[in-house]
Amino acid sequence: MAFGRRRQAEEPEKGPEATEEPAENAEEAPAEAESAKGGPWDSEDSFPELQRLDFGSLQVPVAPGLGFQVNFEATQVDEEGNPLDGRPVAVLVQYEESAMQLQVFAAPKRSGIWDDVRRETARDITEEAQGQTQEGEGPFGPELLAMVPAALTEEVLAEMPQEVREQIPAEFVEQGWAPQIIRFLGVDGPRWFLQAVVQGAAIEDEEQWQVLEDVLRGVVVVRGDAPMPPRDLLELQIPKEFSEAGQDEEEEAVETFDPFERGPEITEVR
């Protein structure tokens, strides 16, 4: 159900939306992604100055207690299928027992894609993951709440910290799975689409969610002028702040992107 994988497996879109016109026609774009309280922001907006990590197409606010990871997708594999090289495809923001994954995609100038992506995501969760979904309204507009069965095999349980394993109800262990709640949020911007996937305590803990919401409101998207097919991932980069702290981890941290798995840890801001 990964959004990125879905688009890679399909044929390129046909018609006038497949390749965008030059950026000088951007005035025909949908309204800028700006809620009553602020962002996310386009780089052409007048946005508040904050300390942000520069991931290339995403500039993400930094605050005490936040940790950051980068998810990678393999671009080269060896004869046995082991990854040799990869590219960053998502930023994971962590706060206490909560996590929010951010991805940004190219989008058409004249229409947003969140309505279509939301329907596709709900269908994939229902048909492929045997889960359940419910739509609702949130601070950024329509969003999707999903329940996905998470496997609790002996291998999975063995890798869990003891304190986490002890908190799992016995009936979940006996049946071999536990319900995992995931919140999908989307923001249609001018020629871009930003998706946030929230997991953990912030689903119900308002204080932890508020921290992640403030991060999302402070994100700046750098779309660039290059024409791109809708739904192509905008390029992410490793911030210069990671160059020393995370050099060794980055070289080893090549994984296929999965929205329900945490990627390799690169650095943490405290």
C-alpha cells in the first residue's frame, strides 16, 4: 500500500497532467496550502523564521525533544537481492512515544491529489492489509484513520524491549496480532502534495499530537521549477548537520520504504 511503490508500478499518467508546464504559469495552481493557523508553507510564501533541518524539498522545524530518522529506498541490489545503494524517500519525526513520517510529491497545478490518494490508501488497507478505515475532518482538512493488524510472531516479540512486550495484552499474543492505529493526513500545495503518517501515542495523547502538529505547520516545501510527473517523489537530501554524526549510519542505512516500519536512525536533536 506504500504510495511511492504504487506509483512506480503503474504506467505514467496520460494526458495534459502527465508533465507539468513551466513554473511561470504557477498562478493557475490551486490555493496555497495554508490553514487558518499557518502552514505547511510553500518556499515562495512569506513564512515565519524557525530553526529547520534542510532535507532539500522539505525543511522541517527543530525543537527540544524531537528526534529525526530518514527512510531509504533501495536503488541497486546485488545478485541475492541485498541493497547496495539507495535514496532517501521519507523523513521520520519522533517525539516521546509518537512518530510522524513526512513525504512530499509533485502534483498538478490545477488540482490537488489528496482526495484520490486517500481513496486509494483506504482501499489498499481494506483489501490488502485486511484493515479498517474511517474518514474524518482534522486541523488540515480531510484525513484518514486506519486500523491495521500488526503481526505478533515469536520473532517480532523477541525483538521488542522487555518493557514493551510486557504491556501487550495476553489475548493479542495468543491470537498472533494486535490492532495498530495509523492516522493519515494530506496537504495539497501549489504543485506539491505533502503526506503525514502518524503513529504511536499521539493518536490519542493530545499533548504529544500538539507537538507533531506544530512541526507539520512549520514545514516548508521547496518544490523547485523542474517539470515532474504528478506523484513523483520530490528529492530529499541529508542535512549538513548529519554529515559527521550520521555518516557511518547513512552508508549502512539502505532499506526499502515501508510506511509501517521505522527507517534507519541518522541523528537526533535534543
